[in-house]
Amino acid sequence: MPKVALYNVRGEQVGDVELQDSVFGAPINEHVMHEAVVAHLANRRRGTHATKSRGEVRGGGKKPWRQKGTGRARVGTIRSPLWRGGAITFGPSPRDYSTSIPKKVRRLAIKSALSSKVLEGSLIVVDDLKFEKPRTKEMAGVLNALGIEEKALVISNGEGDNVRLSARNIASVKPLAPINLNAYDILNYNKVVITKDAVHKVEEVLG
């Protein structure tokens, strides 16, 4: 059962916390993590690129000239793909890039990502993280006290929005609730700061 240090908001170690082995000490499966990251990025794609086919482009209803006798090539419409201002042949059209993976695979990817952060020493557990009102300066002070200078993912139970509102203006920090946890965000950020309550919530859901 992995054990990590427990810190307060002043960066002082106040004890240790034991993590559930099935969640934070799971075998690291790189293939599953890759599959989850690819699916996550695919679901973020908009797929709004589009061109017009012959049925969608405006104009070109009349045949430019008669079929025979002019000495020119036969043409049925001025909106032919061969003409300037015409349609596009085999162009892109709006599509849905979203994909889905089984729930067990998604959960296994999250466990693997969390376990990799524990092995790297990049998981920081804080005993409590609450603000009376949203203040970016206070959140920045907490991160400085914890010695975090890289990109950080802050996971809290979020009793109210003060933690989220305090962290969202810091470019290198992303606040996240345990219910929205995903493998991509865990792997994308160098440090993961998680409250003790959020640890129990994650273990309850994934364990």
C-alpha cells in the first residue's frame, strides 16, 4: 500500500496518508493510457471544416452554351469543379470524431495514470483546501508553499466554487473535481495536487 506525505496549505508536512493499492498502486498499463488519451483528444475535436459539393454551391442552373456546334468543350454548368468558383470534388464535410471506450478501460487508464504519478513522486496530498472567497493570490501562495513551479492539476471535492475560481486564472493550473478525472489531464500536468477528501472520493469511485 503506497504511502505519501500529507501537507497543509503552508507547505508543512503534517503526517502521512496511506493510499489504496488498487487505485494508486495499480500496474501501469501504457497501452490503455494511450487508448484513453487518443479517445479524449478525439472527443475534443469539433469537425466543423466543410466545403460545398455540386449540390450545395450557388448558381449554375443554366447550361452555358449548346452541347454541339460551338467547337468548345461540352459544359453542363458553370459551377463544375473544373471551373473557378465551382464546387469542390471530394472535399471535407462536417463529421463527428468522437469515440468511446469501455468504462473499465477508462477507469484502468485513470488508475495507471495516478499510479505513475505516485511512482514519480508527483502526487501531492493536501489536508484541506478551502477559501472563504475566490482569490487567485491565495491559490498561487499555496502552490508556492508546496514548491510547485510546473504545470499543476488541482483536484478537490469542490465544496463551493472558490477553489475553482481561485485557480482558473493561473495559466499553468487546472482545477478539477474527482468526478471529472481523466487520464489525459493527469498525464498532461507535471504535478497533481489532491485534497485528502478528494483522495477518499477517488478511491470510493475507482476502488
